[in-house]
Amino acid sequence: MTRIRQTGRRVVHRGRVFDLTVDRFVDDDGDDREFEIDIVHHSGGAAVLPIDANGDVVLIRQWRYALGRELLEAPAGRIEPGDDPAATAARELEEEAGFSAGSIEPLGSMLVAPGYTTERIYLFRATGLSPVPPRPDEDERIEVVRVTFDDALAMVDSGEIEDSKTIVALLRTASQRT
């Protein structure tokens, strides 16, 4: 097994959402080859798949600035320092979709893109939904969309749902239903 060790780090950017570093490594496989890797450091996030009393999925259609278009996805947000992932999921459900949950169950977690970021998203399923006033952030443009669970899975297959956290939450929920 190759032994790779970090030998340095240079901070390139410190931001509100993430930090960017250039990390230096050496490969101790005999030739001591050195290289640098750009790494995005992120505090992680929590996403929640809300399922109403009829078994329908509550998703949000949200403008994504990086893509310049809307995406259909599960409510989600960044975990603030000291926050619990389940508490973050409950907060985002209220803020973005306008629901509180009677129950929030973990669906595991996923690494977003381990080739360049430390970001991990914790996934949850919410049931026992009750309406509350939504509180989107000032830069969020959100529309709540309800679809049947089967339609949501079909939207994954058709490519209409592209968001990885939403896809994983739907598939993990589907695997527990059978």
C-alpha cells in the first residue's frame, strides 16, 4: 500500500461557506514524489426528505446560482459550527419547505466529491409534517413541489432530479420500503 503523507498547507481563501487550501503531499513509495492538491474544506450539510401523510415527497425547486438555473431537490443546508446534523435538517425543513416534522430519521451520510472536498452531507427522512411559516434566506428563491414517491423515483430515472443528495435520500428510502 502506498503511504502518502501531508507535508504542508497554504490557505488560498477563507469564506463564509468554505475554505480553499493547497495541500502539499509526498508519496513515500520509494521515489518521494511531491505534489499539490487543491482542497475545499466545508463544514458539511444536512438534507431532509419530507414525506407527507399520503406518502408524497415534498421537494423544493430552488435557483442555484452556480448553475444559473433551478434544481428540484430535498431541503438542505450547511451545518453551522456546533450544530447537530438532525437539528440542521429540522431547521432547513422549516425554513425552506415550511414544515416541522414529528419524526426525523437518519438515512446515513454521503461524501459529496472526495476528490477535492471534505464536505459530507447527512441525510434524513421526515414524517409527521405540520405546516409552519417558511423562512427562506434572502438569496433563496424557493417553490415547494409535492410529487408521489413513485413519480420522484421516475424523475431520478429521467434525469429531472439531478441533485445527488436528493437522489441518494430517495434511493435509500426506497430500499427501506421493500
